[in-house]
Amino acid sequence: MKKKVTIIIPAFNEVENIIPIFNKIEDVFFTLNYNWDVLFIDDGSSDSTLDVFSKLSDKSNFKFISLSRNFGKDEAIKAGLDHVDADIIITMDADLQHPPTLIPEMINKWEEGYQVIYAYRNGNNPHVSYFNKLFSSLFWKLLSKLSGLKLEEGISDFRLLDKKVVLVLKSLDEYGIFLRGMVKWVGFRQIGIQYVPDERLFGETTYSKKALLKLAIYGITSFSTKPLYAAIYLGFIFSTLSLLYIPYIIISMCYNLEVPGWSSTIMTIVFFGGLQLIMLGVIGVYIGKMFMQSKNRPNYIIQSNNL
Ligand code: UDP
Ligand code: MG
């Protein structure tokens, strides 16, 4: 029997991109011997994405789920994962930055026995400026180091997952999901393949540098408690350093030297005030997560679908 592939595509205000990506995928599968369908997740779009869905609804390999509001890309993909029933599940963006022509290569790897095949951005992307490359490289290094996950620079949400992996992901019911990390965390036989992202077909990206910072804090605090230890280490370092100051004070007293120091005192207060606020913030993030998790609210709410 032919194996079934479902492609999950989150879409937030992607009205112009829906039909082009659906057609591209249709072309790709024309030459492949698999049953397939596409499951679009409307993530609370405010444009006419939903109207385009109704135009496609007579096609048998078009499926959709519509969320009651904008929940975020990872939540939208999770909604898809929770509702698929296929042997192979592929997730990708709606804007054609993830080239559908990579799908046959991914499926070949699956046939070889890999259970997770994820795509990460090729570093030599000519569309990206030097500064952005540097920022991105630092961002991924920091995220990898602090989260304890080996995340390749530019790892994307373009990936193929085996049915078994999806079953595990379905069972992970946590607040604030970071799928790229969760997919790494679950294990199984994984392999990364490189891709060169295309330019966005229509519309604009919804991710800014601020959003990336938020992603980093999310990613790190979802997978490790390392930042909490930073407080202890910093505390040790600075207490030790302050001991070095004692001989200086004693000598000053013996020789009756004036103790100048308004500015150094203020500087010290400001510095440690800042440090304490940062650490309070870090602790706060973890408490906030426990608070949200304890409410046990769903990651998304579905308002309609054609499953
Ligand atoms: N997306 C979504 N919900 C959001 C933001 C984005 O479902 O709140 C979808 C979007 O429609 C696209 C994918 O996530 O299919 C990637 O978004 P985008 O292209 O804006 O991000 P970038 O490519 O810049 O990382
Ligand atoms: Mg994009």
C-alpha cells in the first residue's frame, strides 16, 4: 500500500501564498509514489486567508484547521501535529522560503531509515548582510549553549517527522512550546540537511529582532535551568573580588589616607542593582512558566476545520 504524507503549513495572513505553495507541492508529488495531502493551519489571520481555503475546499488533498485567534507559529504547527494521521509528516512555512523541491530528498532519507530530517539554513546565503549573519551566528551559539540542545545555526521549522516521533510530540503537553528544541530533545534517528532559503514570495516576515530575543529566552528557559545557576556563580565571583578590597581599606586606615570614593560607591551600587534585577527577572521567568503551566490552558483553540 502507498504510504501517506501530510504536509502541515501554518499560515498567518498569507492570502497570496496559499495557492502558489499548494500548486508547488502538487507538482512535487506528481512524480512521487505517495498519497499526500496538505493541512493548512490558519493562525487567526485577519486577511482573507480563510476565503482562499473555501476556494480550495473541493480538492480532496486540501485540509485545514482554523484557530480562534493568533496563537503563534509553533502553537499552530502543534495543532496540526495533534490532528494528523499519516506515515510521514512534513512541516514547512507558507511563504515558499522553504523550497518544496527539497521534499523528495527528505523522503529518500526517511526511506533510508531516518525518523527526523530537519533543514537548516546554509550559512552562505547571499541575501543576508554581514551584520545579520554575525547576529544570527551569535544568537544560535548562545541558544545552543544555554539550552543544552545542539541546535545548528539557522535550524528551521522545515522538517520531516516519522509517525512515531509525531506520536511522542503529541503527548508533550506543555506551555510555551519551542518545536525546534522539542524535536531535537525527543531523539530518534535524526539528520540535518542544508537548504538555501528563497525570498519570501508575498507579504512580510512577522519576526523582528525583539521577537528573536523572546524566542531565545523561551528556548533557553524551556530546556534548562542553567541561567538560575548563573546567580550562584556570579555571587561567588563578586564576593571573592570584594575580599580583595579589604587590604586596601586597612592600609588606607593605617596611613590615615582619605578614603575617596563617591563615584566608585555609586558605580558599585548601580552595577549590583542591575545584576540583581537581571537575576530576579530570570527567576521570574521560571516562576511565570510554572504559573502558566499550572493553569493547564490549551496551546490553541480551534474554531473550524474540514477534517
Ligand atoms: N506564522 C504563523 N503564526 C504567526 C507568525 C507566523 O503561523 O504568528 C507562520 C507564517 O504564516 C509562515 C511561517 O509561520 O508560514 C513563518 O513566518 P515568517 O515567514 O513570518 O517568519 P520567518 O520566515 O521570517 O522566520
Ligand atoms: Mg518566512
